[in-house]
Amino acid sequence: MRLAFLGTPDFAVVALARLVAAGHDIVCVYSQPPAPRGRGQTLKPSPVHAFALDHGLQVRTPASMRDPDEIAAFRALNLDAACVVAYGQILTRDVLEAPRLGAFNLHGSLLPRWRGAAPIQRAVMAGDEITGIQVMRMTEGLDEGPVLATATVRIGPRDTAGDIHDRLAEAGAALLVDTLPKIEAGVAVEVPQAEDGVTYAKKIGPKAARIRWPRPASRTDGQIRGLSPFPGAWFEAPSDKGPVRVKVLACVREEGVGGPGEVLDDRLLVACGEGAVRLLRLQREGRGPQDAEEFLRGFPLPAGTTLL
């Protein structure tokens, strides 16, 4: 098929690679403009942009797909379909209806649950046991279009958002490659989304990342796993030089009783408002991630310490 691919992060690279391997004609790749990264804040292309360049694919990085010139250029591609995976821009009807068969999005949840920007993180944070990835026809509404194909993924009690991200990326890429020929043949069944059970996966803001120890351990556990590896749930630990910010990248729920934020033993069992969590992997400001044992050798947090 003659396709355009619109995507930006690593999650989308997996799908683009599968489409290329399947022999589709990727006429043009769209991605967000290069952004400053690293200590030097050098402009660097997105992961999708970099992959496209490495594979000799045409790339466009418009600041806005609402620009009339960009819409005209998109129409001129004479596409069979457009595939959208975590692109990062709202597409207008003019863009969605330009390809012969339409535009199709790979969305990382079981719609209508977790429409929006952060479905993987929100599913883990909420304690969902099952999530999935779906191919849906794009409409002007936010993730409201009919669903054409679904793959489900179980969320285990120790899984992080990073673990689920990787599984969904692989499952979604395979699902998209399998579904496109059915769309072209006119045999893909479009199922409208249910009107009940709609939830929205709001973008993760700074307030969502701070650990609030008075919350129950179930919520703290979900927050830590749902924000790992990025942006990372964090707390402040006391030190001789003042509070130090520490990210928690892995944990497990355990029994324990104490004041919220109280370290209950010498292996980082921390009391919550109800129950406790054992911190397994942490990262201090300016340092790399460390397992708890290694972390404690360089930054002791003995029993009786109160985390903020």
C-alpha cells in the first residue's frame, strides 16, 4: 500500500520498522520537529525521524499540520492510507480524509478506556490488570473512532509502564501490519466504541510524579510503576546538605505499619497511609539508577528515617 506514517517516539519506530519490512511503500514520514536534547541542548531528530533518515525515507517535520501548505502537500501524496502512532499533533478532517482509505491510529489502551495522551501510564497507575492496543479509524474526536483490531496485554503486579510500553509496541506493530491488508480488501470490521466506560488519560504533569506517602500502598505502588522509567515518581530524602530528590523506579507492596513516609527497616520498606512499599530501584539527582542495596551503600536511609 502507498502509505504515510506519522509518529514521533520510540514506541512508533517499532510499527514503522514493521511496515517497511512488510514491503509497504512509505511515501513520506511525518514527525515532530527536532527538539533540544542533552546537556548541550543540541537539536536532535525524534526517534522516528532518525529511523526514517537511516532508511532513506522522505521526512517532513511541520510545526503544525493545520498549515494550509502542509495539508496541500499531504493531499498531493495520493495515499492509500495514513498510519498514525503517537504523532503528537491533532489532525484535522482535511488531513484525515485525504488518503483514499482514511487514517488509522494505533492506540495503547482498550478503548473507550484511557483515551488521550498517556494511556499506558494511566492504566498501570490505576491498577488495571489488563490493557491492550487497538487499530482505530481516526475521526476528529479524541480517540473516538471505531475499532478495527485489538490485541490484549496483561499487566503483572511488578510490571512498570516501561515493560507494558515495550509489549504494546511489539503487539501493536504486528496488529497494524495484519490489519492493513484487511482494510484494503474491505473486509476489516469497524466496531463503534461503547458509550459507557469512557475515561481520559491526561498528560502526566509534575504534580502527578511526587509521591504522597499518606496515600494507600496500592496507589503508591501504582504511581511508582506507572511512572517508571519516565518521568519517575519521586520523594525527598533528608541529608546533611538539605533535602535530596530521589526517583523510585521499581517497588513491591508488602505488609508494614508506621507513620506515612517512615522507613521501617534497613532495606527501604516505607510505610504508607495503609500498608507499605519496598523500594527496589532508585535514582538520586545527578546519578544513574541503582538497585536498593547499592543505593543504600552510598546514601544510607536507616530505619526511623522519614521521607518527604
